[in-house]
Amino acid sequence: MGIEKIMIIGALGQIGSELTPALRNIYGTDNVIACDLKEPGPDFKESGPFFYSDVLDKENISSIVEKNGVTQIYHLAAYLSAKAEHNPAMAWKLNMEGLFNILDVAIENNINKLFWPSSIAVFGPTTPKVNTPQTCMMEPNTVYGISKKAGEGWCEWYHKKYGLDIRSLRYPGLISYKTLPGGGTTDYAVDIFHGAVANKRYHCYLNGQTKLPMMYMDDAVRGTIELMEADADNIKIKSSYNITSMSFTPAELTAEIQKTIPEFICDYQPDERQRIADSWPQSIDDSKACEEWGWRHQYDLPKMTSEMLKHVGKLQMESF
Ligand SMILES: NC(=O)c1ccc[n+]([C@@H]2O[C@H](COP(=O)([O-])OP(=O)(O)OC[C@H]3O[C@@H](n4cnc5c(N)ncnc54)[C@H](O)[C@@H]3O)[C@@H](O)[C@H]2O)c1
């Protein structure tokens, strides 16, 4: 196989802003093309090829793929869970039409591999909440979850019909410090660190006992690249793999932060995101990902908390 040329759509978001440099380290800066609807900051712009592009503009995406000899696509542009509830029509359009455009561009241009993330939002109130299995009852009741579940079905269909090598992970809530999260239900697990470091105080929009599956971004980026580099014969699940690292409640995260910042206070004022969180699993069984392509998480709650406090602390020092 020749040199891989990788296109990342939604490269300026929470995941893309960390996945893009990680892929550039492996495949070479010029071989990883970042695309987004937003204007990048000067640092990102100078760090490698960038194209302003809208995933809903199929012709434009297709012409970037053709002109640059793209062989792999990571499609990350989506409306996230909390934001999608406020704008269902636009969320459905971006999450579904965007995915169709990429699936069709991939077929028309003989793309080798496609990555598209799903989410724990594919599960719903009738799903077993603890150690949620790979295959079980899935009746999501959010716009975002409905779109991710439909997307998984379409990924399987494109694989069956066209042999497209499409790989996917059901990410849990992702925790990172480089880019703020984009409107999900688990955003509190990032915001709380900024509140703790800046003001020693945080108002949480979920109640203290809401247990959700989470993952530190380093694990998510490594897992994504390992999935994409795995031997195709080992990728048996064509919809999306369960994957996880840890599960905790806001109260447990608060207690962990208090080990370093004892004065930190978190209070709880649940809003409409509580309903979404209550419909999701508390913990995930990712044994299929472990068995089939060797997934292992590296970050648990104490290790993630210590990394986040260190990096968010540094960011706040630099902003003075
Ligand atoms: N972050 C999480 O915790 C999490 C959890 C589960 C699944 N996911 C999934 O991972 C993917 C990436 O999530 P994220 O957190 O990085 O999202 P994000 O909202 O932080 O980033 C999405 C990026 O897509 C760009 N974008 C939006 N509309 C676009 C369009 N029409 N054309 C091109 N680009 C467009 C945005 O400008 C943004 O930079 C999404 O599919 C999301 O559903 C994320």
C-alpha cells in the first residue's frame, strides 16, 4: 500500500484538535488534511494543510478528496446531544446528511478506510444500565441518540452493500483540556476543572449521583488510531464498538478534585440535561473491543484528574 492521505472533517472540535496532531505525528504533516467550517486559529493554520469546508457541501468535499488523493477519512462533524435537543431539524440534517455525503464520497473515490464516531447515546431508558453489553435493547430517546443509532445502521449497510471498510467507536463522555467540549451532556466533567482551578467553585447541571461512562482524551485518540490501524479481519463489528475507561458521578469527581484542592465546592442545579443523562448507561462492557482488536484503557479517575488539574492549571497561569 502507498502513502496514506488522511482527511479529518470537523478537525477543530474537541476530538479533532487532538486527533489531527496525533495523526500528523504518525503519517507526516502534509499527509493529514484538516477540514472544518470554522476558521482555525493561527497556530492550527500554520501546523499543516487546512481547508474551509462544509460536510453538507458534497461537491466541495469530493473535490478536496480527488485533488489531494485522499485514502482515509475521519468524519467528526456533528451536533452533540444537548445542542441537538434545541435544534432537532438542523441536528438531523448535519448528523445524517453529513454522514450520507461522506459514505457516498468514500464509495465514489475508493476510500480505503472511514472512521465515524457513534456514542453511548445510542442506548436509551430500556437498555441495561450497568455494564451495558455490546448488543442489547437500544431505544434512544434523544435527537442525537436517534441519529447515532440510525448512523450505525447505515454504516453496516454500506459495508454489506459496497464492502466499505468503516470503523466506529461508541465514545463515552470525553474529557480534555485543549479544546472546550461542543455541547454534550457530559461537558460538566471538563468544565468542573476550569471552575475548580479558577474559582474553587462549580455549579453542576447534573445531580451529584448521576453516574456516566467517561474517557480521557489521550485514551480516546489512541483507541481511535489503534482501531483504524487494526487488521481488517479483526474488525468484526461493523456498526460501532462499545469502549470505555471509567465511570463516576459528579460527587465522586468532586471528591477526587478535593484531594488536591480541599476548598473546592461543587453545588448541583440539574437542568434539562439531567433527563438525557438519566437515559444513558452508567457503565459499559467493552470486552468485544478488548478481544477483537486489543483495546486497553490507560486512564482511571485519579490519573485523569491529576492530568486535568495539571494542564488546566498551566493554561490559567498562561492566560495571566
Ligand atoms: N466529545 C464527546 O464527548 C463525544 C462523545 C461521543 C461521541 N462524540 C462524537 O465525536 C464526534 C466529534 O465530537 P467533538 O466532541 O469533537 O465535537 P465538537 O462539537 O467539539 O466538534 C465538531 C467540529 O465539527 C465542525 N463542524 C460543524 N458543522 C460542520 C460542517 N457542516 N462541516 C464541517 N465541519 C463542521 C465544528 O466547527 C467543530 O469544529 C461527533 O460525531 C460526536 O458525536 C463525541
